[in-house]
Amino acid sequence: MGRPHALAIPFPAQGHVIPLMELSHCLAEHGFKITFVNTDFIHERVMKALPDDSKNKNQIHLVSIPDGMGPEEDRNQLGKLFECVSRTMPSYLEELIDEVNESGKDKITCIIADETMGWAVKVAKKMGIPQAAFWSASACLRALTVHIPELIEAGVIDANGITRKQEIIQLSSTLPVMNTTQLPWHCFDDPMLQQTVFHNSFTNNQAVKDADWLLCNSFYEIEPSAYPLNPNLLPIGPLLAGSRQRQLVGNFWEEDSTCLNWLNQQPACSVIYVSFGSFTVFEETQFHELALGLELTGHRFLWVVRPDLSAEQAATYPDGFQARVADRGRIVSWAPQQKVLAHPSIACFMTHCGWNSTMEGLSMGVPFLCWPYFADQFLNQSYISDVWKVGLRLNSDDNGIISREEVKNKVEEVLGHEKIRERALTLKEMADKSVSEGGFFQEEFKRFH
Ligand code: UDP
């Protein structure tokens, strides 16, 4: 018999490609051959972002298939993307699997599909290949989507996921409370998109509920009461290949690793790391307020400003800002985030609370400042500040703006908060234990592979 050969297929978004790539690296280290299937569009971006000297050194076999959208179409239009992907990709995937299996090399023995690509689990079932669904968010969020029928029946949401009144709900007494107007699908302004995201959650749940494995990038200790609500869900996190691999192949932007040299020159525990993931967009007023807030703190900072972070064409900074902070502020367009968070000079992490960023900050023991933007980020904020107590929320003023004074005050508060620092280190120890021999990650991971 040949080597086990897994085909991994992520949803085409940065926060989905990275953790599935990390899982793929873990499996490759355990003897698996991996074929990693991006869409053509994402594959091109990933290859472009990869430094030349890493292009041929990858242990993962990278391939791609079309996503069904035209070359110029906007992939940030999620409704369109969902529709095109689920309409056109199943047949391309089937063709690809046939091609690999008929090539005379190792046949595909397992498919690992992002849960958002529930159709891929169906393709695998149809072809008689064992399947794993991979959930890239918290177990608590999955519990919420699994319980959609009960929420409808209780009148909390209607059949389209819409809530008419603001209500606080809690799935169990040790899980974070959720505001019904901030449920993940509620955050989209476009009602059609809201419904697409809502119905997709439900359809994908159905599609993957009989998958052979259901995996998630979390670990048991941080959300124990979510598992009884999620039959069969196997927590195999924290997945942190990016902190040890020389190069994680999956970034959509080229990493600026020179910031690591800059961090080497900063005192221990002195730098605020500011990063809002791959989707967050800032209006100019808020962007300026944040810049002036960072200046006002007087602290060193490393700030990720993606080329598309600003709602306007290109980010413009307040007059003279860059010159005034040049000796203590570093701005990059994409950072090697896991390595940055693991660096001893980092004092706290100002984040949009995406699940990957949350897991990364938690695993490195860094206190958080929470600035959620959309989707599950409000729920993750609640975990961070109310349940785990490893960070603070940034609050907006009456005009919906997080002011420069709020930025300064919360930075001061989190840096001086001994209890938060202690808790952050305790959770880091739990994460370390989970990935060490005999720990939860190792045990659950063995059960999977
Ligand atoms: N990330 C990175 N460099 C950056 C900013 C983000 O490598 O400068 C990575 C980060 O480590 C995480 C992912 O991008 O793995 C973002 O995922 P997350 O779930 O936090 O947010 P999303 O982008 O999905 O909103």
C-alpha cells in the first residue's frame, strides 16, 4: 500500500487557507502526501506572494481549479463567490480526483474540506473516498450554527436568520453571551448576502454532519462546554505551523519579514502589535484616529496596513504622522504574524479578533485589545474579554468612532493589568501542553490520522 494521500480544499479566503495549510503541514510531517487545492485565482496570489527561494521547497503539492468567476470579478463579493464556487467547483474537483487517481501514483485516500465547502464532502462521498470536514472557527460558533433550527423554533431568529429585536443569548452558562444583532450573518449590510451566509451555514452543516471526521482549530480546555453541543467535533488545535515552518505557503500578500529584525532591536515587552486580518476595511476618519491614538500612547508599535485596508483608494496618514513616529513605529503591508506574536518584544495585540488571530495570540500568551469588525469577531471578543479574561474591549464613542484617547487609555490599562498578563500566560501554558507529547492536540491528532 502507498502513502496516505490527503486532498485538502479550503474556502478561498485568507483566514481559511492558512489554517488548512497548517493542518496539511502537520499531516505531511506525519508521513502524509498532501495535494492542496486552491482556486486558480488564489493559487496565483499565493505563488506571487511566495519569495522566489521558497517556490520549489514546499513539501505540499499545490494545484488549482477554477472558481467559476471571471478574471476581473470582485472576489470580495461573498454572495457571488459562494454561488459560483458551489455551482462550478464540484465537477472540477471530481475531474481532478480522477486525474490523480488514474496517474498511477498514490491514490487519494482522504479529502479534507473546509466546512464552508460542504459540497466537497458530498463529492468525496459520491466517489467513495473517506472525508473530513474542517471548521476554521470556534467550537462555540459551530454550536450556534448547529442550533439554528432551535433558534428559529424559539423565535430568536426567523427562517432567514433575521432577528427583529435585540436580545442576549447564551448557548450554555460557560459560553460567551451573544447579542442577536451581532450574530455572524447579521453583520452584512446587504440583506441578500445576509441570507446567503445564513442559509449556507445551515446547508453546510447538513452536508458535513455525516462526514467521517469533523475537525476544528481549537483546543478542549478553552471551550469545554461547546463540545457537548457539537457531536463528533474533534478539536485538533492550536495549529501553528507558521510559527515553526520557515515559510508557510498560503499568504495572499508578500510577508515583510524585515520587521523581525526591527523587533530584535526593541526592548522586551515594549511593542504594540496592531493587525486586523485580511478583510477589515477602515474609513479614513477612523484610520486617522487610530494612527493618532498610537502616536498618543508614546509606545513602540508594529502596524500592519494592508494595501486594501482603507475604504478609500490608498491609506493616507494624518499630516506629519509618519515622520513623528519614525523612531518608534514600524508599518508593514503584511507581517509573519505568528513569528511576530511569538517575539519577546511584543507587549500586546490590537486585533480584529478573527479566530486564527485569536488562537495565535492566545497560544503566544499575548494580552489582547479587541477591535472586532464583522462575522464571528464579536463572539471571539466576548471569549477574550469576558470568558478567558485575557484582554480588553475598545469602545466606540457616540459617533461610532474609537477615539485616540480610547486607544491610549486601553493600551495603558492592558499593559498595566497584571491579572490579564497572568491569565494570558496560563492560557499559553494550556496551549503548549495541548501540543506537547501526550497533550490533547497530540491525542486528538493521532485519532484523526
Ligand atoms: N496574518 C498574517 N500577517 C498579517 C496579518 C494576518 O500572516 O500581517 C494571518 C494571521 O496570522 C491569521 C490570518 O492571517 O492566520 C488571518 O486570519 P483571521 O482569522 O485572524 O482573520 P481574517 O483574515 O479571516 O479576518
